Amino acid sequence: MDFTLEVIPLPVTDIDRARDFYRDKVGFHVDIDQEVMPGMRIVQLTPPGSGCSIALGDSIWEMTPGPTPAPGSYQGLQLCVADIKAAHAKLVERGLDVSEPVQYAPDDGATFMHFQDPDGNGWAIQEYRRRATEPLHQLLADLKRQGG
């Protein structure tokens, strides 16, 4: 049985401001922006090429047990790109305040840049050059066909 990570609820103070930020500055696609049941609005956005989305909602935390995370409390969310310099240029062009890429080692996967959303939720973007020729969704499909 597969257990796929597909949606991460993200705590924000203003759904419209967060939607606009992730759509316009980071380039996420808006999949859903509607009241899914009376009194519950959900905005779901997906990074291009990703199998995992973020969900913003005004009542989303009422559906899950446990404490409600504070807006800005999520740190270490991570995106991967095949070309970090091209990604940096595109994000800067969109007006995103993103750090310069830093290479911590010459190995693939060791270069990162960072940004925060308007509430302070922190993101890293990792360069993983291998994804240009080996997209994750293709690797997973191949493994499944091979029985792995």
C-alpha cells in the first residue's frame, strides 16, 4: 500500500495575501480556492512539477486533533529544482525576496537558497541537478513497475 504525502496545511494569518504570495511570487498553481463546506474556505496551491501541495484555510485546523500551529511557525519546508541559478533569476524577477544560492559542497544536492512567506514560514530551495534527467515522478513509476 502506498502512503503518499500530497497536502501540507500551512498556518497563515491572511489567506488571500498568502494565496497571492505563493501564486504571484513563488509561482505555485492555485488548484482550489473555494468554500468546500459551509464556513470552510480552502485554498490549495501546488508548486510546478510537484506531487505535493500546500493548503491554506480559515477553519482547517478545527478538523485535526492537537494544537493549532501559529502562522509563521513552519520552518524547513523544502522545494527542489534542477537549476538553482535559473530558479533564483525567475523568483527575483517575480519580486520574491530570496537569498542568493549557497553551495555547501560540490556534490549534487548541496546548494540551497531560502525565503520566507509574509507570515514568516521558512522555505529552502535545494538544487538537485539529477532531477533534470530523472524526474521524481518518473523514478517512482519505474520503481512501482519493477515491484519495488
